[in-house]
Amino acid sequence: MAKKQHPFEDPAVKAVFANYPEPERSSLLLLRDRIFNTAKQTAGVGNLLETLKWGQPAYLTPETRSGSTIRLGLPKSGGYAIYVHCQTTIISDFQQVFPTDFTYEGNRAIHFSADNPPEFSKLELLIGRALTYHL
């Protein structure tokens, strides 16, 4: 039985996902579900707001203001990526723990290729840290 996807509340966000090419679209949808699931399981996060920032799906914690914005998108170099605010230490802290496990873009992103899915168990640590960055 397939896992039920988190419903879209914003039709503009749903449209952006619908326009992503395959196989990146499927990978980004899995990453999106991990963001919602991690938020639900992480104390102090509260409800997420899914919106668009710079034309990309973005995840914010407006209720608690616990986190830094997470964005999902397609980098110009190909594949797909998860982005965080570049003036935080979220990526650099994560890179210290997993220096060679991911492809990093400075302090702002981790890039993935659709043919090599990320280890979600490790990535959930990054997502949890971003969602609680201000706590």
C-alpha cells in the first residue's frame, strides 16, 4: 500500500511541483513529505506553512518561529536540492558530521541526483535542525 502524500493547501505550490520534470519531481515530493513528517515529530516546531519563495516551495514555522526557512528546487547544474538560509550554520554544522555523504553548495544547499537518492535518515537531522534553528 502506497504511503499517503501530505495534501497541498496552496494551489500555487502544487502547480510548481506539477511542473517539475520526472524523476526530480518524485524525489522532491519524497523530500517534501520528509519535511512535514520531521516537523510533526519534532517538539517545538508547530504547524508548517508551505508557500513559495523565489518561485520555489518553501517551509516556514510561523506559529512558533522556531526554524529557518527550508526551500526545495532544481539547481542550474541539474538534479534537485534542499536550500537553507546561507547566513545560518545549518549546512556547515551538518557537513562537519557528514563531510563526504552529500554534495554541498557552500552554506546554502545540498544537491542530489535523481539516480542516487539521499539517505533520508541522515537528512532528517538537517531538516530537524533547520526547523528548530531559533530554539
